[in-house]
Amino acid sequence: MKKYYIETYGCQMNVSLSDQLQEKMNTSGFVLADSQEDADIVIINACSVREHAERKVFNRLEYLSYLKKQKGLKIVVTGCFAQNQKHNIKNADYILGTYKLSLIPEILKNGKENLINVEFDEYRFLEPVRNSTYPFQSLVDITVGCNNFCTYCIVPYLRGPQISRRSIEIIENIKRLADNGVVEIFLLGQNVNTYGKDNSDICFAELLYKIHQIDGIKRIKFLTSHPKDFNDEIIDAVFTLPKVSRWIHLPIQSGSDRILKLMNRKYDVNHYLKIVERLNSYKKEYNLSTDFLVGFPGETEQDFEETINIAKSIKFDEAFMFKYSDRPYTASATFPAKLPEEVKNKRLELLIKIQREIEKEKIKSHKNKIRDVLIESQSKRNLEDAMGRDEINKVVIIKNKKLQQGNFYKVKIVEAKGITLIGELL
Ligand code: 5AD
Ligand code: SF4
């Protein structure tokens, strides 16, 4: 029996797909190895969204090529990275695009595939499984692909148009997962808010209501939303369904309407502010996180200032901040007025500094609040502590090593340390 190992780089979508692939490899007669060194086959499932991530994977491939020479290891490269870098990957046995990941066990068995297969033909979803790190959780890819074509983004070219998994299937899968002890469902897609639009299925808000009815499921999270599609029905579902986590990841990207237009984001700052107003109108705690992309071609000092201003006025609980880089196929790669690296670096640094200050200030507001914490693991810093997340997805550390992974505990927040909350059992 052949032993395999999967290395995963990139977003939650890749983590989810690797978990599903692992399950299919196991049921197809392959055996999970303890490490790359111990494996006959190494599968690299990697990301191409930003340039920086790709460089890391190329380095990794060099090491695996060395192992291949030493002991005849088979290397399979898949995911966005394979789709994008198909002609630059050396020493792989198979380079299989995003539509081919689900076929890897069959391809390895029959051994008749071409070196490169990145065709977009028929997309086949794999069955959602338990998360390999957190077995109480399942990452469920409800859509793949994207139709939005933000001008900086490579994803639509690497994952194809949006395809939604059928809602009947999603519900059946989640019921089965709940029967097997899963309590938390993490719904994934490039833009989950447009779920069901491509195949005339129920809409995203309705899907949330349906999943909410499933016994055994206690928490529902989702990623990623798009401001142009984050409508009132979805907001209402988030604030009225108690199992839905009031954590909203809503990338704003820029605070300048001019840049948002150039990015083809299809909303303006005012629209985003209206969403925030609506979130506030429910008078319930929530957690708003975002993505910022600085240094877009043509971004002026004034545009950037508008981004700083919006960061200061909205006060996001968390932000992922990136500096623009050209990606193949994208429209913005052909835009003039590219900014020098130093300017992009300076702007990114300043935004990070300001955002971190805001986060430090905001976290204090959680003190003395009562929260429901789902334990994920032991704390990384101190094995005597447990680490979990509350109903708005804030990380909470609890000084008690007896807490069970996958169980909920009522906790009082006693301290905010840096960006972490410390809680005590009630
Ligand atoms: N350069 C830098 N950041 C990018 N992102 C997407 N494409 C690029 C790019 N070309 C960022 C966006 C997106 C996040 C997942 O990655 O902020 O929301
Ligand atoms: Fe990329 Fe925009 Fe689609 Fe997100 S919504 S995956 S940023 S094209």
C-alpha cells in the first residue's frame, strides 16, 4: 500500500479541500504517512493569490525534488498554484489544476494521466469531512470559483466561474457530520453571499436558516462576504439566528471610491458605511474584520489617506492587510501608474501600525462580558491553558487544562492582553 502525505498552503478553502482529498485517498486504498520523508507520494495543494505565497512553495518544491532523487518519491502539485505555475514547476509527476484535485486518487491508481492537466471541464465536489485539526468542526465548501473579476485578483482565472454545491446535498452532508459529533460548521466560498445564484438554488440567507435547523449543529460561521452582495436578509439571519456566529469578514480593500472603481468592486464607501450602520442597528455585539489592499496602481496620497480615515472611523476588530502585487491574467497588471515598492511598503506599514492601535483599544471593550466559548485546543503559549473561540469568533484563553476540545463553556472575560482575551469559567 502506497503511503502519501499532503502539504497545504493558502486559505481555508485549501485546508478544506485537502481534508476532503485525504479522506478520499484513505478510502481509495492509500495510507497517510507520518511525514514527507516517510511517504511514497507527496501532494502539494497550494495557493497563488499573492506572489509572496508562491515563492515559499517553490522553495518547498526544491526540497521535495531532493527527496525524490534520494528515494524515488512521487510529487503531485495541485490547487491554484498548479493551475497558475503549470509551466514553471520542475520534477513533479503530476501537475493537476483546481478541477482535477478531486480526481487525484484515481489518477494515482491508473497512472495514465498527462504530466499537466489543468482543464476546466466538469467540477466534482468531494464530500465535506471533519477538519483534520479540529474534529468538532467541518469546513464546508458551498461554492467554488468566482464571477466577480476584481481587477487585481487571479482567483476567477484559477478556480473558474462560481459553482454552488446543491443545497440538498449540503444539508444531507451536514446532518451526517452532526451525527458524527461535528458541532461547528464553517461555510466557505470566494463570495458565499451569491450562493445559489448560478444554479437557481436557495439563496445564502435561506441556506443559513436551513442549516440552523439541524440538530447537533451549534455554531455556523462563514467566509468570505462581499459588500456588494451582503444584503439585509443575510444580515438579519446573522443577528437573529443564535447559532450563527456574529463574526463578519467583509473585505473593504480601500477607502477611496476612485480606487474601488478601478478595482471593479461594484460598491462605494457609502454603501459599506450603510452596512455598518445596519449591523449597529441590531444592538448586539459583533466582530467585523476586513481585508485592505494598499498600493493599487494609481493610488494617490489622498486615496491612501481615505483608506486610513475609513480604518479610523469604522474601527475594524481585525484586518488582513496586503500590499498590491501584479498577478498574471488580471486587468490591473496592465494598468499604468504602478507604485514604487518603497511607497507601497511605507503605506502598508503605516496602515498596519494604525490598525494595530485600533485593535488594542477595541479589545478592551470585551472585558466583563459573558461569552460562550467553544474549546479548540490547548493554548500554544502555555499548555496549562485552553484556547477557544466565542460566539463572535474572538480567541479566548482560559486558565484550565481540563476543558474538553469541542465542548462549550460559559466564560467571563477578565482581561484583554495584547489582542487576546483571557476568560474565567462561570
Ligand atoms: N495583490 C495583493 N493582495 C491581493 N489580494 C488579492 N489579490 C491581490 C493582489 N494582486 C488580497 C485581497 C483579498 C485577499 C484574499 O488577498 O485583499 O481580499
Ligand atoms: Fe477575487 Fe474579488 Fe472573487 Fe474575492 S470576490 S475571489 S477578490 S475576484
